Amino acid sequence: LFPYTTLFRSVKNLVELEELEILNLSGCLLLDDTVIIGIKEMKKIKLLNMSACNQVSGALLEAIDKFEHLKVLNLSGLSKLTNKDIGCAISMKDLSERSVAF
């Protein structure tokens, strides 16, 4: 396992991947809301899979709400999502596929 500080530095480096279109972080159990630091600048993401990232909250939705290219979003198993968060994910109009099951 990565030490937490290494994981945090790695997440911050995600911002350098601004041309990335597919990001699958499913099952990253140590990942928390610090991932938002790296993801929020990835405006070209088309597919984002955060399933089973139990420490990530609905704050992620605020960060990706303006992603114009996002078509597929998987938030299955994010236990910190509230009903409001789920409603926000469901109402993201440009998504062709979404999964927010618990």
C-alpha cells in the first residue's frame, strides 16, 4: 500500500493529465475527497468510474458538474453520497450512462 502522503502527491499530479478522457479509479479504498484537486481540471473526461471509492463524498459532483464531455459516470458504492448528491448526479443532463447505486 502507498503511504497516504504518496497517494496525495499522486492525486495532485492528476491535474497534469488534462487531456485524459477515461479515468477509472474504481476500488481505490484509500482515495478520498483530495482526488477532487486532481480531477477538477480534467475537463475532457468522457468516462469517470469512481465506484467503490468509499471515502469520496458528494463534493466530487460539484467539481465535475461543468464537465462538458462527461458521458459516463459510475458512482456505485459511494456510501458518503446523500440523497441530494444522487439527485444531482441523476440530473446531469449530458450523461448517457450513470450509475449511482449503493
